[in-house]
Amino acid sequence: MKEEVFDYSGKEPVAKKYDIEACEVVYGVDIPEPDPILIINGVLVLSRGNISTIKGKAKARKSFLITLLCSMVLKQDYSIKVLILDTEQSRHFVAKVLNRVYRLMGWTSANSRLKVLTLREYEFMERREILVQSIEDYCPDLIVLDGGVDIIGDFNNAEESKEVIGLLMRLSSENNCHIINVLHEGKTNGELRGHYGAEALNKSETVFEVVKDGDVSNVKPYATRNISFDEFSFKITEQGLPEYLGLVETATKVEMQNAKVRNCFMDILKPDKAKDYGSLVILYSELGVCSERTAKSHIAKAVVLGVIIKNETDGLYRLIECNNELENPF
């Protein structure tokens, strides 16, 4: 909606004039790619003039991921400055975040390349204003907003959500920086909460998803405008620092499908169970959620690979008890 300008002279308000030419993308004019802020394993993850999101359930170690990413950014370019704004934790715990980055960087004295602010005591509009002012004052290259939902009054209000995400986009563009928004997932569906979460997801260059798996947290590319980075993991050391563990060894689609096929037969033909061909086709198609044609194909290949066997005497199919994996049934 266009901004209206009032002159208080009794005349009708006049629509604001915009510089349309400044918005135009002209054919033949080379527009350079945005400068990178963070590259992981040769893949662009964060770039200037964009916003991103970190999503995860409570206690998924999102704050530890923040310190890890900040240290990676600071080490990749020694001219970069980072600003972290925390809206949730007490000053004591925010100080721990600061100290973790210092320890990861090997810093032993105050360093102007990192600023950390705690905004827990402020109202949401005050936090928003401090965000704007701190970017103007410090001119950081990377801003991490830990608790992004706390700069908005109602995260379920569509208009307000668009306004605040629009503000982050404008700040990142005008200041040639990158802003990471850290948000909680819903407790049941794993999605970002409310209109604000949906708007952040839609407008982000990269969405990191942090999933806790025992002593390890896995970081996945939930969504990205670039080539997806490979899933990686980190753990917390005895010294209380996040340690990058490298790429996560994920099962291929074939391996995952193979395991599903074998598990279906294990469930249907548990020891001491036997089924005729027709019953096996119906049960497999129901349990495997596939057509009867696909079920027949999987049964035939499972026989060849020694997962199940047909008894020639009664014509019934039984599970072969062995540890062999079902290899390439497709």
C-alpha cells in the first residue's frame, strides 16, 4: 500500500511518488552475485543482503549452533563483524554464548569484531528499535537475532508478520549484511509457528533445521535458494563447546527403500507365520502402502534374494531367518 503524504492544508492526501527506475532490472546490465558471508564445504550458505532462519525444537542446541556458525564466519573472513541479539536468556546465559565464541576463536581479550546484546527486559517494539539502532551503530556483517519472534507483538498476525520480516529484509539489503532469525518449531507438527514463521520461511535464503539425536545435533538444509549444503553434525565437548563433526552419513533412497521392504516382510511373516500368495500380496500392499502390482514385484525379488521362501509342499511363504540385507531389490 502506498504511503500517503498529508500537508494539513485541507487538501486531499497525495500518493507518494516512487523512483520506479531504481527498481528496474535492466537486460544486459551485469549484476554481480552477492558476497558470501558463510561457505560450508564449498557451498554458499549465507550471503550479504539476505535473511535466513534457524529452526528447531526446544533444547535442540540452537544456541550452540549459533556460536558454531558465528565462529565459522569470523574465521572465514577476518574483516567480518558479528552482532548477536538475545531476547530470551538472562544476562548470565547470554554471557556464556559470548564466552563460547571467544573460546572457539582463541581470543583472550576484548575483540570489537563481536558484539552481544541481551534484550530480555525490553518490550517487543523496543527490541525492534534496538535492532535497527545497533545495526546503524556497529555496522555488523552478520546479525543473529536469537528469539526473532520477540520483536513482534502477535506472531499469528499476517500483516504484522509481513511488516517485521519486510523490515529484516530491508535492513539486510540497505546495510549489505545478513540477518539470521532463530525460531522455535511447534511442539507437534515441527513447523515454524504462526504467520511470522511462515513468512520467515518464505523469505529466507537458507533455513537451517537443528535436530537433536542423543549427544549429537544434526543440522539439515530445510530450505535454501542456493545449492543445498550437505547435512552436518556437531556435539558438545566436555569443555562445553560445540565441535563440528563433519558430514552426516545418510542412507541413500535405495537403502531406505530396501529397509522398508525387508521390514514389511518381517512384520507380515514373523517366525512361525506363513501366508499364501494372495494373502501376502494383500497384506504387503496394505502395510507397504503400494499397489498390488508393486507388492507382487517385491515378493518375487525378495524370494530371489533369500528374504522369504515359498514352501513347495504347501505353497505358503515364510520368512528366512538370516542377517542378510535386502540389496537392490529395484
